[in-house]
Amino acid sequence: MKKLLLVLSLLIFASDYYSQCTTTDATTCVCEDGSLNCLLFPDITASWKGIANGGWTEYPQSGAGTNYNGQGPDDGRLRVTGSTPNIGHGSFTVRGQDANGNRAFICGSDTIFNVSATGNFTCPNGVPNPKQMLIQRIYKKDGNVMSYVDQWTGSMTYHPVHGHNHVDDWAVMTLRIPTSDPNPLSWPIVGQGAKIGFCLMDYGQCGTGTGSTYYGHCRDENTVYNQGNTMLNADFPNWNLGGGNYNCSVVEQGISSGWTDVYGKHLDGMWINVPPNTCNGDYYIVMEVDKNNYFTEEREDNNFTAVPVTLTMQQPANSGAIPTISANGSNNLCSGSSVILTATAGTTFLWNTGETTQSITVSQAGNYTCTVTNYCGSATSNPFHVNSVTPNSPVAIGDTVCTEGILNLTASGSGTLNWYDAQNNLVGSGTNFSTPLLNVTTPYFVENMDTYNDTIFAEPHTNGIGGGGYATTAQYNIFNAHQAFSVKSALVYSQSAGNISISLQNETGTTLQSTTVTVPAGESRVNLNFNVPADSNLRIGVTTMTTTGLYRNNNSATYPYELPGVMTIIGASAGASYYYYLYDLEILTQNGTCTSPRIQVDAVVNPCAGIGENIVFNNSISLSPNPNNGNFDVSFELKNTGDVQLEVLNLIGQNVNQMTIKGISGKIKQNVDCKNLSKGVYLLNITYEGKRYTRRFIKD
């Protein structure tokens, strides 16, 4: 799939005495296009037989029990087996080290190369839970000579205890309702799950005949259930290229040509979470392999399969379960923005807007409902309310100056006022904005930005993200707060009734807030009401408990869990893949924002004629000397008795000196002392008869 930067090419010479298709000898290797020189790509598929042949197990929403040690209760799970044959001309080879034996890691925004081959890695910049960069090795046939190219494939979960390479979202499984659309990837999704690839390995051969263990897993077309021609070992021109010995090595993993890797339904994470409002009926399990397109293959379009399943342990068919509506973002709608609403999966949909798709995009405030037809029958959801929080435009006043000067623009509004120039650059904030020195009329723009509260919930929403169990140790999750907000509550799973103490701490472990709550046995929501500052590497977790244990996931977390612009959960105290105790954090944002339409405010520079300026007075103004040492005389002539104000400004509009001369007339020479100012260019504003006249001087 997606090709990334090729970083290394190393020639490996063929043996003088051993001619076959191996990773060191290309003599008998066959190119896909029949040529003598080519890259030998793998082709990973998803086997429908691996699922259909006893490869799935359904559990009810409650009372399922813990059937596999350390993986938690199976309530509401549909366990699935995944088989991923490589039917390509090349091996599927994934490495945790480059050809020189070094590793690479992602630490936030930093990439660390040339890390030693062994040993635990900790980010030098302190970022917890680094991501490991993996390499795909693609073998290259040049006549009889075999070489290879190595290419980075992206960053994957790093588990220092496991040591070996992991691949995020290796198998993504969804439960779907079939429609007339021939593409299963377009069918409505009922529930979903995803599996980290802990090991990519040669689990079994495609087989030599009908009695072979994995006979029928390897097919020339696996995307359509019960179709495709079975491929045996002999059907692969480069069978066993890769060696047939890939395993959980920290150096190299993979699937050889003509082999399959199998993730059994008994393994941690191999399940789909079935929603509680699902009813019995005929569905399909759809499995996608390498959904994120990390790896390069012969084909881009055959990494999925769809297998029919009939659920019998959920709510009774036609029981009238109420569908739900979820949003992809805040239900507070700014002007010009929109939110996508998605209803529970079904075969037909009818929104109160008249739309008939599972998801709709709305840009108007109001209540939205959807009538969904599925195996539960036909029912209408409760209203989903979308709010309008668009602020009013500000009221603004421009400014006018004669010839040139710094102008003061003012505005008022209900929130924060932001000023922009004509090129859309933010140039200031607040009720007043002083322009730079202008000698032509210049437009500016101001908007009113209001804040609002918004309640959102952070992933993971439940403990169903993978295996785990009950623990009693003091542990915490680590997160970055991109803005100030409140943590109102969290979901916990307790083995028994008792008290638990929960704290919010900074990066060094200093407690910022804490609370002790009483919980019953089982699932419950606890109130926290923690005020979180904008900061990095904050901690939230349990310090003590009197219960016999709280549930935590121990090998299935996939950080980061992100609420864009609000928070990012980046790790846990025990390291990668752990998630501790506090699920479905209820977040009350304190500064979600919406902005009004911008209005134009003009800074007007006039030539002074015909708008009431005193031309005789303006022409009489002079500064001497100029440049000067900060001490100079300003001269002017007044025909009428009046007051004159002198104001010295720097070039960012700050007033650095001023005086008022009252009741004067005739020819005036006034000394101005600015010796305390730094060297530079300054403006002298002279205000007479309500008009401002500006001159520039230089202090050297």
C-alpha cells in the first residue's frame, strides 16, 4: 500500500551453489509481470473461511462471564478469528531495526534515529509512551541476484515489556447490516473493534490439499464470501519466499509467500463491541487488514472480507429498541460551521429533515430525530439538540488623521475582540487597536469571539478496548491539556463496593485536586469536578482504594486518545498499552469559542483639505533640530487663542511624553525634552481645535 520514503537499499549476493527463490537467491523467482527484474511485493488478504469456519462467538450483553483469563468479562462482545494470508509474489517482511541494527522512535514532534537495537527506550524529551518506527523490507529481483529495499512504514505502538514489534489496527473488525450496495465497506456499522498486531508471523502454510490445516484460507479472491479459488502451496511461483520462519522477533517479523498468520478469537482484543440496543438478526462481520495503508502490496483493493453471522443473544427481534444519535463534534454550532449526526445502524433511515441516510450534516440549530428500521423494528430516536452559539458582531469606530499618523480604532462586543489586516493576519486583540504609522487610508477588520461551555466525553469510553483485570495499585493516566477545562466525572468498574481516592496531579506529582468517592460493585460513574489548567504531562488516577480492585486494561491501549483542541491522553504510569481505572471522562470545556462575522473598520488618512483642518496652522508647524538628541523646539502659529496638546508616541503607538499649553496665540516656540528616550523614530501629535497634526522626528 502507501509507499513511504525509501531509506536503504542493500545488495545481497546469491550463493554460488544453491539456486532457488529465497531472500538471498533470485534464480527461480518469478516476477508478477513476467519480467526478469522487479520488486517482489506481498499481497495480504483477509480470509472469509477463517471467520466462517467456527471463527466467531457471540456473547449476551450481561452475564457472559470472563471466559479468557485477563481479558475481562465478555459482555456484549462478538469474538472473531482473523486469518491474513499472503498471496503475493513477495514476502511480507516487517522490521523493528534498520540494516545497521538501529531503531527509530517518535517522541511527540521529535523523531529519534539510530537507537541501539536492544534495551528499553525512553524519550529524551520526556514524552511518555513513544511510538516505534517500523520498516517494510521489499525484496528485489535483478535476474538471478536478490537485493532489497527498506522503507519506513510509519509509527506503531512500542511495548518495552513485549520487546517485539507491534502494528496498530492490524485487523479492524466491524459488525454491519448488509444493503444492496455491493461494497461491504459502505454498509451501516453496528459495532466495531480493532486489534494491535503483536506478532506478524508464519502461523501456517496455505496447504498441500484438502486435509491441510488451513485449506481454503488462501484464495485468489477473498473479498466475497464463499467465493474465490483455493490456492495451495504449489500455486505460488515463489512459495515460501521469506523462509517460512517469521515469528515474534524484535528484529524481523512477517508472512512468507503462501503462508497465513492467524489471530484466534481467544486472543486479547479480537472482538467487536456490540451496542446494547442491538437486536437479533442477520448481520455481516467485515474484517479489514492494514486499514491505515501502512504497507506496500501488489493490490490495494483486496484487504477485506465479509462473512454472514446471525445474532441470537441480543435483544429480541422487533422489540422496539430506541435508536440513538451521536455527533462527530460539539452540539454547539458556530456561524458557518456544521456537525455530522449519525443514527444507529439500520436498513432505512428517515430524519425529521426528510433525509434518508444514516448520517446527515446539519448547520442549523434545532432538535433532530431519526426513525430507524432494523431488526428491532421501526422506532424514532429521542431528540438530539443542536445549539446556536453565534455571537453578535462588534460595534466599531474608525479613526481619521491628517497626512499621516498612528490611528486608534475602537470596538465593543460581548467577548474577545480580535483585529485583522486585509491579508487576514491577526494584528491585535482588545477594545482598542493602534495602527502602525500610516500615510494612506487602510482597512482593518474586527470580530467578536465568545466562549461557551460544552460537555464532551473522552475515549476510551469503556473498558472494552481490550483485555485487563482488577488491580489495587496506585496508578494514573498522563494527558496534555490544550486549554483549561473541568473533568466532571468518570466511569469506573469496581470488583466490590468501597471507597476510592482520585487525584489530579501535575507533571512532578504535586496534587492539584483530589476527592474520595464511594462506589458500588460493578460499573458506576463518579463525580470529580476537577479544574484542569492548560499544561503538559498532567496526571489523573487513583491513589488509594478500599475495594478489592478496579478494572484496568493491561495490553490493549492505543495512545493517544484525543479530544482535538482540548486534551490528549498520551500514556499511563505503567507504560504503553496500559489504561487505568477512569474511563469515559466527562469534560466540560471552559473556552470553546465561536466568532462573529468580521466587520470592516477604516483607518482614514486625509490630505487635510476640505475636512475642517486648519491649513495655515498645519503649514506653520516645524521641528528643530531634526534629527536631535531628544531636546528640540516645535514652532507653530495660532491665529486664534486656544489650547494646544503635544503628545510624543513611539512607533507602536505608546504615549511616552505629553503636555498641554493653554490659552496661547500668535507665533509659539515650545521646547520638548525627550532625552530619556532611546534612539529611534518618534511621532509628535499636535492637537489644536479638535484636529490632530502629526510630525515625525528622529532621536540619534
